[in-house]
Amino acid sequence: MSRKKIGYFEGTDSSLLTALICDGHDTLPVSNGRDNHGRNVRLINDKNRVDLLIAYVHKIVAPEGEAREKNDVPFQELFHICRIYEIPLLLETPTALQPKAAALLESPPDIVRMVDPSDALDLARRILADG
């Protein structure tokens, strides 16, 4: 199995990341532009791309209005990055909240998959095995 790279936003479940490391993959922190948790997601390109991104909805929804900062990465821009570089984005979202999250995210593209946190490891493994 080749080592794949998983980019994760701050707060991603450590058990999920540990399991992926134990599967033989690498994990790299990425930032939403505000939290400086790692490489800014805007800096992903064809040469340093990751094979999978994992986040929670609250990490990709930039505040509206005055609270917004110039470094905030709006979810629309993140979705564009994922489409351009063909990077699946897993959004850990409880099943009961997925319809509200989809509406908030203006019907995310197919490259974005909402997954209940209890199913995130299985889905991540399937995506990594297929890619």
C-alpha cells in the first residue's frame, strides 16, 4: 500500500487520524486561514496535494460580515480547490444535521461527502483504497 496524505483541519478526531497513520498513511494539518493550524489550504497545489481532506463544517464556514477576516477561506473556495485537484473532502457531520449542513453549504459538490463521525474511518479507508 502506498502512503497517502490526509490533510486535516484543527479539531479532527485524533482516533481517526491515529487509525489512518496505523494504516500506513501520513497526516498533515491544514489551516482554514484563521486558526493557523498548519499549511493554509489555499497553498495546496498539484505538487503538494493531499489525497483526502477531513474537516468539520464549523471549520470551513467563515464568519459573515464584520467578523470575517481577509485570511478566512470561504467554503466555496475550498470546494473549488477540491474540484481542481480532485481531492475528496470528508465533512464529519452527525447524520441528523446533514440536511441543514447541506443547505448551509449551498448544496456541496459531489467531491464533498458528509459522513457521520461514527462512519468516518470506514469511508476514509474506502476513499483512500480507491484512489
